[in-house]
Amino acid sequence: MRLLIVTYGTEGSTRPLVGLSRALLDEDHDVRLLAERSTLRSARSQGILVEALDGDLKAALEAALFPSPDPEANGPPSGGGGQPPAEKIFARILAQVACDNMASWMRAILHHAQSADAILFSGIAGYAALCVAECLEIPAVDLGLCPETATRRFPSPRLSIALSQRLPEWLNRASYHWMRLRLWKQLRDPVNEARREICRLDGNFRVPRDLPTLYGLSHYLMPQIDDWPESCKICGPWSIRSGVWEPPP
């Protein structure tokens, strides 16, 4: 099969998909990976065809997390002194980069997906990938690196630790929808404008029902969740093979 794999984020977002891409290549599939430009070194070292998506996330994060030239300001904000915590800054910057580059991402994905049999995607670039899959009428598969499918067993990992600890159990499922809605409010206009202009689709993006979702998570850390739909599977971790390794006693 000819597979296009799409992600956008830090090294931690790209490296697991490099491992998956290499495994798919070893099974004689044709694979191309689109990702943030500063995270592609490991993919190239594995012989994977790559293409950088527009946007400089690394520069945007450095400017936001380390804004002061003061030598005493030697770390990212920790949440004290009125500063938002680093994870909130990261989420805001990632969403802004996505808004600024959504049309460019969709155009690049559409170009490379013309000959693809399916699109596999992860993270925030999934909005563009799903629009292209709909346009070309090819399958799309979500590649999850943390639990994003609603469950009653625990709240969304996107919630702050303090908030998730105070959340009553009956709101666990709702927390996933709430976090998705927060992000969608930021991305709605760029996504819908790009799908109209580039994919010639209506300006009303919707996530497909029963979207196949594969989670690259260890079964030891995250067993299969009993109230997830059949379309969601935990596959075990995706990692880059680096030869035989034995842990010390």
C-alpha cells in the first residue's frame, strides 16, 4: 500500500511515527512522512521519505517560553508570578502555528496524497488530513500517542492535573468533548476556509463517525479500555529499532 503519514509537533510527536513508518517499510509498504521540519532527522536516518510542513514550531516555542534576555530568567514559566504554566503556553503556540499554516498543510497533504491508498495522521495536523481524505475519498486512520477517545474511566489527559483531580467521575467522558471543543473554537475558521478553498468541500468540517484509531501505547501502561468503540485499538509502543539491547541485571 501507498501510505501518507502526517503529524505536526515536537520530537515526541514525530519519533513514534518514525518507528511505525520504518516498520511499515519493512513490510513492503510505500511510506512518506510529513512533519515539523526540526523533527525529521530521525526519519531521514531510517531511510524514510519525508517532507517538512510549513511553520517553525521550535522558534515559536523558544520565543514564547524564553522571552526575556535577562540571564536570571533561565527556565520556562512555571505558573508562578502570574505567568501561565509551560504546557498552556505550548498548547497556545501550537494552535497558533496550526491556524497560521492550516491552508499550507492542507495543500501539501493533498499534493502528496494524490497517489496514496490511505492517510495516517496524528495530532493537530489531523484536521487537514481528514479534509484531504474526504476530498480524495480514501481511508484515514488516527494515530494516537495519548488517550483522546472519551471514556468514563478517567478524564482527558489534556486537563491540568489540578482540575482533573477535582473532576467528579461522572464528568470524565464530558471532559474529552470539552477539550476538543476548546481547540476547535481556535481552529474552526482556518480549517473550514482551507477545506473550501483547497479541497472544494463545504465549510462545515466534521470528524467521521467510527474513525479508526490506533494508539501507540504500551499495553502495560494502558490496557484496552472497555468502553471504547471497536474502532479504537491499543497496539503497543511504536519505537525506532536500534539493534539488540539487553537491560542490566
